Amino acid sequence: WPVADVKGRPCEDFCVLQHSNRRVAGGRGVICVITLAEAHPLLQNGKTISSINYQISANCSRLHNKVSGKSKRGAQFLTELAPLCRISSSDGEEYTIYSCIRGRLIEVNENILSNPALLQEKPSTEGYIAVVLPKFEESKSITQGLLTQKEYEEVLLKRLNTSS
């Protein structure tokens, strides 16, 4: 489920991959994986990632998210526009990656800290940003406000037509 132009920033698109959470012990509803969408600037024009920082503010680091138990105690609560991390590219650009959905932060992908190329080489698998668990009651409505792949392709086509 793509999300285009987050916070009004052109081309800063993300993707929310949904997976059923029923097979995990006690799991209900869905679990969501936040990734960069195919048109995100970090995936274009051979950009090189220079750093990834999960330190959101002086008092908040997504790396200090300690989750325990079936009820995921200790997980940080996120709103749709909660920043997950900041990624800098070698050309001096900085991109803030947002949650895009409400829920509890289950984990961040620490592997991209030591291997940032995963973000670009395998954005929808090993290069994911974070895993978020929406409230069960909200898990059915999570896709409202997100685009279908067809709608996203229309957005990309419209961008292409307005830039040429």
C-alpha cells in the first residue's frame, strides 16, 4: 500500500506492507512493515546513503524501543506522521521517514545501520525501515488513506507527465 508525497513533500513516498498476524501465538489482525516506495528519491539517480539515524529527538531514540511479551509492553506508540528515522545521502539531502500508520513500534531494522545499501538494493525485504503493529480495531481500516498499486502507478504517471 503506497503512500505518496508524505507531509506534502513531492516524491517522498513510502510503502506499508501488510501481513496477517494470525499465525503468531496470540496474534490478531495485521502487522505492517514500513519501506521506501519505488519512487522515493533515495532509490533514484544512484544516490549513496551516508547515514541512518533512529535518534528522533534528544529524548527519543527508536533504537531504545524495548518490546516484551504477547501484549508488546514497552513499545513506542506512533501516529501516522511520527518520524521513524532520518536518512542522509552523500549529496547532502536529508529525508525523514515517517510511520504512515498509527500503531506500536515493534522493531526497527538495525541491519541497515551497518549495511545502508540494503535500503536501496532490497527496499521491500531486508531493507525495510520498521515493523508497526496497529491496534486490532484499526487494522481493518489501516488501508484507508493508502493507495492501491494501481492508484500509485497513476500518481507516478501524472508526475512523469507534469515534469516533461
